[in-house]
Amino acid sequence: MQQEKISEPLKSVGEAKIYDYDPDLSAHPIPAHLHAIPEQPETRTDNLLIRFERLLNWVFRIMMVLAGMGLALLTFSQVIMRYVLESPFTGIEEASILLAVWVYFLGMGYATREREHIHGGIVSLVVKDPYKVGVIRFIGSITCMFAAILFGYFACKYALKEIDKGRVSVNLRWPRGIWSASMIVGFAMMVGYFLLETINEFRDLRSQSRSYKSRKRDTQEV
């Protein structure tokens, strides 16, 4: 028994099963039709959009890295000032919260891009037809997009209210709109990536429908 376990080939990290209940989502990288960004552009407009998205993704990733590093540095500085120098500065806590909310909402949008957000796969256990599973996923993506639009609307409404009234933080006296703007960016990323995801799933459903009709036609001719 032990020899059999040792002889089993080990899977690499890229082949690891994450969602065992959903075969399509357990593979990494995720199939193109389930990913927010298609691997190959179908039109010239797709090519331009993909290039623009890559630029935005590069900017957002740099922002997340810088915000994360800044948050770690501020936390370390506050520990030194509080417990070593015994002279804490409350402004560091405000700056830390600022960086933390930006990391959170940028990460929220990036997780949507990579389709790493929390989701369920019980449909794959009940429905076995790939086309029907695709339809259910398509409906789910549309639902998520409209939910992100709804929550994003209220987030933008709150953020614009903060900016319009010119509210500032207690210690640093920085505009609170800097904190609130993270919600606008995060939900805008979610809506955009859910939209791209929906388009990819619709194209996949259309291609599946065409292939099914062609197979049915060939069967009838035979």
C-alpha cells in the first residue's frame, strides 16, 4: 500500500485541484471561456481592449504591491514608535487604514479578473449537460454583474458625498475622499470584469450551440 502511494505521480502546483466539485474551475489556468480576459482576440476591437486591460492590470498590480509594502512598513514603524520609543503617532493608524482599504478593493477587482472570488459549484453535481451548465454560469455572471452595479452605485453615492462635503480625517487632515475613492475603483473593476466574463461565456455558448446543430445535421444526413 505504501509503495503504491509513493509511486503515484505528484501533481504540480499548476495542476492542483482546487474545486473538486467543479471540473472546469479546478484546472489552472482557468479555461478561456470562463476567464474574464480571453486568450485570443476574435476581432480588432478585442485586441485593443485586451491591450488596454493589460495596461490597467499592470497599473492596478503596481498599486496593490506598493500599498501592501507601505502598509507593512507603517505597521512596523508604529510598533517601533509605540513599544520602543514609547511615542506612538495616531496618524500612522489613519494612513494604515487608507492603504488597507485600497489593497482590499483593488484585490476585490483583481480576484474577479482571475475568477478567484468565492462561488459555488453544486450545479455541476446536479446538471451534467455542459451546455446547460454554461447557461447557468452565464446567468450567474449576469446576476453578479448587476449586484456589483447595485452595490457600486451606493458606494459611489457615499464616496461622492464624502468628496462633495470636503470631509477630512481626524489626525492627518487628509480628504476622506481618498479613502472612499477606493470603493469606486474596486466596484468599477468588478463590473468591468464581470461584463467581460459574461461576454466570453456568451460566445462560448454560441459556439457550443453551433457545433451541436452541425453535429445534429450531420447525424440526420447519415
